[in-house]
Amino acid sequence: MMPPVFRFAPSPNGLLHLGHAYSALLNFDRARETGGRLLLRIEDIDATRCRPEYETAIYEDLAWLGIAWETPVRRQSEHLGDYRAALERLSALGLVYPAFESRAEIARLVAAREVDGPWPRDPDGAPLYPGDAKSLSADERSHLIASGAPYALRLDMQAACRRAARLSWNERGEGPDGERGIVPVRPEAWGDVILARKETPTSYHLSVVVDDALQGVSEIVRGQDLFYATSVHRLLQVLLGLPEPAYRHHRLIRDEACRKLSKSSRSTGLRALRAAGITPAGVRQLVGLG
């Protein structure tokens, strides 16, 4: 039997905080306990926010915590061709279409629809795509793209769900409402999610399933904030013929006001804690790992 493969996959768009430390340590500990491997992946597809100095800080902070990982590190920005190939496979199935509305136009469409009542929102609270880009003809789409209009490539969720059987995943951790074991998949709750944009040939949803498959990740240990997104990931795995990993979602580390930590949380940033004299063992105590 092959050893299990784990991964920690931060984005270099800010400094790591206690929440990142908790997730990284859980992955590291699980790899050691099971005789598995730990990979580090740098999710840097957002070129406007990701910076080299933050990537360097990730390596330094993880090493300070005593975490070791395999090399070379996979950087998403160096593998855009992998995501483009996956997108082309979905397009060949007739499951991808371009939508040309800006964020401001989408906000106006939602506001207009909510005159008749609340417009549906995804599990993260964002309104589902309200546009009618699927009704555009091939010529109309080609003309808009040729004109240089910005666009997002969206998954036709209704068509995608028709191609997939009833799906589920094996939850080895715990969801926000205590979900465990076999969890049914509900990707339709997310609407027509974005898979790529004109300027970026991928999105989080697409790149994460492609990366996990290419890297042979067998157990995904991550925060409960991504629990419901697993429905989209399982759907994409089936559509692309990718293997199904096990999932272990963990509790979130929160601030004094019970809010999820962000990279602007200076009081819980690893750099700030280290400067204040906190040790790696102290970080383990702060996140409840003893």
C-alpha cells in the first residue's frame, strides 16, 4: 500500500497566522503518524495579490514551526498549462461558457431580481450568477471575445450535474454542523461557478482538484470554511476522471470576537507572535495541539 499523501497549500498574499499554523501542523502531524508524505504547494494564481516576499515568509514560518516538507514545491503559476488542459476537457463536454458581465453589472442584476424577493446565494453568501450568457449564440460569443471584452468562463452547473451520478465524499473530520462519514454532494448550491477568467486560465476550484490529482494527494486536511466547496470539487473530479481523496475538515481558529482569522490579523500573525517571544511549542498550545 502506498503511503498517504498530505498537502498544505497557502497563498502568498499575506503573512501566515495561527489558523494557517493549525492547518499546517495538523497535516504535518498526520503525515508523521501515518508514515505519509507532506507536500507544500504555493497557490499563487492571483498575480495581483501574491508577492515573492510573502512566499519567502511562508517557508521561514513553517520551518520555524518545525515543519518539514518534500521538495520541489509546486507553484501554481508555473503550471498554468495543466489547468488550461483541464478546462479544455470540460469545454469539449459542452460544460463551459463565457459570461461577459462585470462585477458591477452582476450586482445590478441581482438588485433588480431582488425586487421580487431574495435572490439565492451560495454557501459563502455570494449571490448566484444571475445573467443569461448561456443564451448567447456562438457568433455573439465569438464577436464579444474578438472585441477584447473581459469575460469569465463559467461551469454550466445544471448540465454538469446531469452528467454526474449522485455523488458524496468521505468526511473523516467534521463539518460546520457536525457532518461526518458519507456526505452527499450538492454542487448546485453554488450555481454556475467561475472556472477561469480571460486573464487567468484557472480558478481556485479548478486548480485545486487538478493539483491534488497530479500530486497524488490522498487525504486533504483543511479548514471547515472549505467544507461546502467540496461539493464543487467532487463534481469536477468526476467530470475530469480524477481520483477521489478522503477529506478531513477541521475547526477554525477564531479571534476574540469569534471571527475567522484573516491575514490582516496582526495579533495572531506568526511573525508578530515570534517577535513577542512565543515559541513553536507555544503556538501548538495556542491552537490546542498541546
